[in-house]
Amino acid sequence: MEKLKDHIAALPTILVGGEAYLSYQAVTDAVAAFLSPEGAPTLPADQIDEAGYQRILEMADTLCRQLGYTEVVKLTPPAVPLADTGLYWTTVHSFAAESDAFVIHAGPSRAEMLQEGLLLDVRLSQLGLDEVTRQHFNIPVTASDAVFDLMHRAVATRWPNDYKGLWHDILGMCVAGGKDASPTERLFTVIIHGLGQQRYWRFKAQLQSDDGGLPFLYISLVEEADGNQKQLFPLGHVVMTPGAAGLGVDLMPYLNRHAAGDWGELDAFDKRQNDTAVKEGYRILSAYHVSSENGETERIWIITESDRSATTVLLPSEY
């Protein structure tokens, strides 16, 4: 057992903020290899029975704690590169130390509001994919129109595709497969059946920053065009408030109208202001009347920021 502990202690770690983190997967692999019959290859996790797998986890837990690793945490960008995303043993406590220092809060950024549920990703939320995202990343994740179009087409085929399974595969391969093109960009391939003869689809994950400088992940297809020809400007990360989500309305037709320059229920002056904003790079606001799921007519606003980093759907009362 001491030999195994020495082996785990010698496993490579990564440094984040000056603290060492030990790969959870590397530890469990080492324990599984130790427990295998001498000379026999280590079985993959899906071929180990529940009792055997539990024994591996318990032994890994015991040895790591003896070595001073007290907690398991999930590391995601920007703390680590995309290739290093995963679970790690750490000696760092997850709770923040108490301090009497005064902190000035300038208000939550978009990423913080997404984490706190004050904003929702329009397309992911309407497809019920928020929980799948949280299973893979601790930061907000969104995708291009081309990615969502690909998923819609895959689900519409006779092949038994579903949105949660497709999104799980996309995020899973982003973490586990592919190649880093740079510290903020990762290329990976996902197999998707049912879309003609093409089975291998190449994706690109890019680490970007929101209006507060906090990170979010943007996933697109490698081969897709730089933009939708029908759009006058990019929408960026498309989010909505809980009030807009509560209407139970498919918001994509209104977002498409907004991006195409159909400003909805605005007067002539405001429409001219939007036309100028498109050319000069100012904030753009459209207004539409929508029929909610309870049959009532509600007014929504759609606002695209001046830097085109994000578009928000909200009720006027939430502004």
C-alpha cells in the first residue's frame, strides 16, 4: 500500500494560483491498475462492477487524504486550459477565508447573472439543456446558430437523436477530445448520425469574456461561415430574463427579426436611431408584441449591446 501511495504522490500535478492540483482520473487509474491481477490490463470503468468501482474510489480517497489532499473540485477555463478541464484533488478549502476588508461591488456581470439564474441562455434554456451544461462546465456556455441548426436537423431525422444527448456529446468531446489551437481555442470532432453521409462534425470552442471580463465558452462549427447573411449585425451571447422566459414563447423568430433590421413596434424616430446604431456601432433596441402561453399579449424588448457581445430579451418592467 505504501508503494501505491508513493506512486500517487509522484503523479504530476498542475499549478493554479500557486496551489497544486492532482488529477482525480489519474489517481483512480493508478488505484485500478494496482488492484488488477498482476499482469492483467486495467479494465475500463464501464466493465468494472459497482463493488469494485466503489473499492477503487474509497482507496483513492483514503490515500489522497493521507497525502494531504482534502477535497475534490472541478477546474474549468479560465483557471486551466480546455484540455485540462476535469476533477482534481486539492489541498485548498473551497470556502473563502473570512475577512474584514471592505469590498466594493460594481454590480454583477452577465456571466455572474447567468450563474445566479438572473439571466438564462435563450436557446439552451428553451431546449432544456442548462443542466447538461452545468455537468460539464462551471462557466456559461453558448453556441452559434449553425450549431443549433445542426442539432435541430439531427433531432428531426429518423435516427434516435435528442437534444440532451447531442449537447452532452458536444460538451463531452470538447473536454475529453480534440486539440488546443491556442490557450483559448480548442478544436474537436463529434460523431452525429442521421445527417446523410457525413458523420464527423468538426467543432471549435473559444473562450471569450463578457461585459464584466468574466469568461464564457462559445462553441461553433469549424466550417461555418463567419456570419448569417440575413443578419445586419452579430447577436453575441443571446440571453433572456426570467420574466421573458416565463412567457413560454419561442423567441427565435423575434431575434431573427431583430437581427434582420425589423425593429417591431417602434416609432419612426426610434427606427432611424436603430438604423444609425447598426452603422455606427451603438446599442440597438427592438420592441415586439408577443402572445404568451396563457393567451395574453405582452411586450418584449430585445437589446443588443454596442460591442455586439450580447443580446438580451426582457420585459420593459425588468429594464
